[in-house]
Amino acid sequence: MERKSRFPDWKMIYETEPVESMAWFCRELDSDLKRALEQRGLHQGRFLDIGTGPGTQASELSHLGFAVTGTDLSPGAIKKAQKLTSSVRFVEDDIVHSKLQGHWDLAFDRGCFHCVEPKDRPTYVETVSRLLVPGGLLFLKTFSWKQEDWGYGPWRFTSQDIEDLFGAHFKCIESLETEYQGTLPQNPKALFSVLERK
């Protein structure tokens, strides 16, 4: 059966499927983010989790001592995240049409940007730049160009792609080929980037 869309209906999927079965579900803090935070000695500040989904990453970040806001465009995801923890502020928000107000020191995107349509990428970059303080860090995890393209699902990126897309507002200070932890039998190849807001 041919897929009609590259991506699922984000609002519907969290209403109809258990989060533990979703390909991107990861209960523990993403290992690349954990390493990046430890290397920089970061354990406090305002942290924005973009595309929080079931809220596992936001919850783990709050346990480390961060003041966390988790956002997602899916009302079902936000409901599930709110049941997971009360220590995080969860907000229904579409980062491409964001109504968020305020500033954050740090942001994490584990799988949102690589689902953003190409035409909306400049808006995404401008929005995240607006929400981060100067010198703030965006930790970005996407599928890597080394991952086979299945014809659906996340877009793939090289480190040069990330520099080209974010360069007007961010300085790329790290780009690491790694894996995307989740529930698939084999972890997809991923790219983990650390970007500093100019």
C-alpha cells in the first residue's frame, strides 16, 4: 500500500497508538545530549524541549536540575507528557507557527526539525533563534545522510546542510555522526549538532 504522506498525522498518532511503540520513543535521556551537557558542565538554566512528544526527554532534563518547557503540536502528546511529570511546563505549540513568548538558555530538538518541510525550515530557524538568548545552545538531533532513505519518514542531513540552514543565526560548534535511539530493531544513523545562537 502506497503512503499518501511522508509523515504520520502527528495529532492523530498520539491519540491512537501507545507511545512505547513509537519508533522514536526513548525513556532515558538521549545519550548524545547527556554527553554534551556533561562536557560543558551544564546542569541548570531554562531549557526548551521542542517536539517533546511523550515528554521523556523533558522529564529527564528536569531531574538534572533544569527549568524545562516542553512543546508539541499534538494535544494528545501534551496530555501524555503531563501525566508523566508535573515538574515540566508543557505547552501545545507548533514551532513553525509558534506563539511561544519568552527566552530560553538551551533548547533540544530530538526529531522535530528533520520532520519540518523544506519550505518551513527558514521559519523554524528564525523562531528558535528568537526564543534562545544570545549565546544560547541548540542541541539538534536529526537523521544523517548516511541513513538509507525509505521514501518516508525523517529527512536526512549532512553537517554542511545544517551549517547552511542555520548559519545566518547560529554558529555550528559540534557535529557528530551517531545513532538515533528508539524502538526500531536497528538504530538509524543520526547527526547530533550543537549550535550556538549568534
